[in-house]
Amino acid sequence: MSIWEYANPKKFLATSEKVMPALWVSSAVLISAGLIWGFFFTPDDYRQGSTVKIIFLHVPSALMAINAWFMMLVASLIWVIRRHHVSALAARAAAPVGVVMTLIALITGAIWGQPMWGTWWAWDPRLTSFLVLFLFYLGYIALWEAIDNPDTAADLTSILCLVGSVFAVLSRYAVNFWNQGLHQGASLSLDEKENVHDAFSSPLYVCMAGFVLLFLALVLYRTGTEIRARRIKALMARERLEA
Amino acid sequence: MIALLLRDLKLAFRAGGGFGLGLAFFLIVTVMVPFSVGPQSELLARIAPGVLWLGALLACLLSLDRLLALDWEDGSLDLLATAPLPLESTVTIKALAHWITTGLPLIMAAPVLGVLLNLPVQGFQWLVISLLLGTPALSVIGTFGAALTVGLKRGGLLMSLLVMPLYVPTLIFGSEVARRGAEGMAVQTPLLLLAGISAASIALLPFASAAVLRVNLR
């Protein structure tokens, strides 16, 4: 059981097809349980009222927006170092999922910010760095789409991902310097004084677990699609040669 | 290395090299700003450092697609790649040539355009210093973007999409230096951070650019 076995697309497909139903079901159960618990069975916040409940969508999607990029970084490294073909495709498959997660985080944040801060958007460091992350995702996806040769595309995008990660972290701290924020600190951290109240944190953890599983399921599914798409391309090329 | 630098500079300065286009673009962007935001001098003075930085950044960006594309088209890039000079040095020299032909004229023009935008007197030196420290980073980062998109037919727009997010930290610190300078505040912290970004980009990015170029030339 090592990731190198799954450089063989056939083996990867076989295993991922076995795992995927469990992932879909458990992520659906966890997300719906977390959301129902969070929306209907938690008290209203004494200052924010019921608007606080958007946290159950906002925090997990923001978490996955960052972790999706991190996963792409690791997958790109694996591709650059060992030319693990499935890894490159998994990085490609994760990018659109990451974009959608970033968008969900930005949009739910705007909907939450309107009643609480009185504005849909502020050039707050956290908001701004998410917007920059969104731009990085767009560039990454656009580069994948622009190049025909899959190996060249995988090489170039993985180097872009490595360089982009450094600059994304730099931007994160640069915007901190540039403007003071409206956004609160971490909702869940080891420093317990800052955390949200227990009544909110338990359903939040459930939602976060659900989003992690959903992300895994989506990435496996999309990677499988990429593998099949390449297989079809190869078959069609072979047919054209024979004809 | 010096021969390559001289060749790139000659190609840029002679007819058809496009030297001065970036400068003209910088001028036109700066001149358009009062038309769009209005001629009130206090407002212009407030936004002048940021506008000048953004204009310089866009002028750098626009001249990037000529940086490697012409050499790619006539095949001289393949020759350079097989030459004894390591590709890392080649891209560094290319970035240096880009900086001399684009960045340096921009820095010299910036004070003049600062007058147009009513930049406060104490802001001029910091504007020039911030551009002097920041534009090398813009050239090096841009070379990376140009190397990424060199083989593509419609690489120009894609390159802007790729390079702009990478410019974010440089732009933040650079215009912060210029803004603080214009308002007479202490500039040391952003100035040091800007210098750090430039130094790190110049030291590390040529390796990434060369790696990308090797992939594209394969």
C-alpha cells in the first residue's frame, strides 16, 4: 500500500471506484447532519442573531479552499520529483473544486458581512488574500487549458503551482501589512479563548469533516474522468493511425 | 553573457524593437487618470503614488510578450539553450535587458509624470527609490511568466492572468513606500520588505524560469 502503486491508472481506478461510494454517502450524511444540526438545533448568537449560522458553510469551504491548493502543491511536487502521472491529473482535478470552494467562501462571507459589518466587501486582509487565491486558481486552470501536450502542461502547471504557492503566502502576509482587518481571528484554534462557543463548534466540526470527504470524493471522481478522457484520446489517435 | 546582453539591448533599441512603447504606454495611462477621476488636485495628490506604480507595472507587463517570443519564433532561443551558457544565466540576462529597456526609462519618467499628478514634493525621492528597488522584481517575475507562455499562440492574455497575481506583493510594498514617502511618514519597513522581495526573486526565480523554458523547448 504505497502511493506509487497508484501511478498505474488501472489500479487507481479500481481502488477509487471501491472507495468512492463510501465517500459520497458519508460526506452527504455528514454535511446534511452538520447543516441541519447547525441551522435548527443551535441557539442564536446573542449579538449576531441567526446570521451566525452561515458559519457552517463559510468556514468549511474556506478550509477546503486553502487545503485544495495545498493538495495541488503536494501533488505537483510528487509529479515534478517522481513523474507520478495520476498525481498530475489529481492536481488538475482538484483545481476547479478549489475555485468553487473559494467562491463559496467569498460569497457566503459577503452575505454574512452585509448584516454584520454593513458592507458586502471590505479590503480586509483575509478577504483580499482569498481574492488573490482565487486569481491564482484561475491562472492555474487557464494554463492547463491552454496547452495541448498533457506532459508539458503537467510540468508547466506544477512549476507554476510551486512558485505560486510562495507568492500566495507572501501576498497573504503582505496584505496583512497593508490594511487592518474587520474579519475576526481564527474560529477554531488551539488557543481556546478565541474559539467559537461549543454549541457552534461541534456541528462545525461535523460540517468540516463532511466537506473534507466531499472534496476527496470529487477529486477522485474528477481524476477518474481525466484518466478516461486521456484513454479515449489515446484510442482515437490509434484508430486514426490505423485508418 | 555580455555579448547576449548587448545583443538584446541592440535589438530593443533599433527600429522595430519596440523600445519606448512601454514608456509611451506609461505616459498615456497616467494622462488618462485625471480624465477618469476628475482634475481635483488634492485627490490626484492622494492617489498619485499608487497610480504611478500601477502604470509602471502595466507598462512592464505589456512589454513582456516580446521578451522571449521573438527569439522563440526565429529559433534563436533554441541556439541559446544549446549554448555553453547555462539557461539560468540566459534568462537572468534577458530579464536584465528587459529591465534596462523598460524599467529604467519608467523610473526616469516617473518624476515627470508625478508633476502631472500633483505628487507632493517629499514624495519624489521615495517614488524613484521604490521603483528602483521594485522594477527588477517585476522584470524577473515577468520573465517567469513569459517563459511559461512562450510556446502558446495566444499567450499574451494568459500571461497577464498568470503574472498579475505574482505581482501582488511587490505592488503592495512598492506603492506603500511611495505613499508613505508622499505623506511624509516613515518608510523603512515596507522599503526593506520590498528590497527583500526583489532580492529573493532575482536570486531564485531564474531557476524556475529556466526549468519552465527547458520544458517548453523540449
